[in-house]
Amino acid sequence: MSETNPRRLKALKTKLTNLVNCVLNKAAIDAEFATQLEEVLISDSLRAILREKKKKARKSVFNPVAYLHEHDKDKLRVELEGKTDSELQLILRSEGIRKGKALKNIERQQMIDEIVLNSEHRLKQGSAFL
């Protein structure tokens, strides 16, 4: 093993000290950040925190079928028009309409059309039993 160059070691120490000081300064002014930092450093719950964030992200995805059930098709279209392309892609993925690469070259209006058609189809599926 070769020895570490003292200059490089000093530069590394300075950079790491600056990083730690930056994080501590942020924690001093942001209580929520301080709490999150404490949870990550003190407990082994980092994976649990990440899982919880993913669950919240999934729950916050717009549900077009429920919206269509409460409103009509035109209002659903208007609601979808207000969404960003990223949000529309997330809806397509979460509803299982399209996956990964199939979303890259799809136009905005086509995404909206597919969401509306899929939502209508899923909403009418249960009507056969009435």
C-alpha cells in the first residue's frame, strides 16, 4: 500500500469539513431537515423512510377512473389538460396503460386520449353485473 500524499489528505479533510458544516448549517435553520437527518444517522430506518416516501408518491397519483366516476368525460379531459407531461406519463404507468420505453415518443394528446379511453373501459367493466 502506498502512503497518502499529505497535501491531498489535507484537501480532502477541508472538503469533508465544508460538507459537514454545510449540512449542519442547513439543519440549524430547518427543523424538518434536522429531523430527517437525525432519523437517517441515528436509526437504521433509511429504507423505511424511502419506502414511506414511495408510498406517498403512489398515493398522490391522480386516479382518472375515480374522477370519471364522479364527473363526466369532458371534465376528465379538462383535468388531464392541466397536468404536465410527466404527470400524464406517471398516470399511464400507474394505471398500467403503458410502460417505460413506450412512453418516450407518445404525444400529449395521445396520452390524454389513452387515459380517458382506459378509464371509461375500467369504469364500465363492473356494469355487467348490475
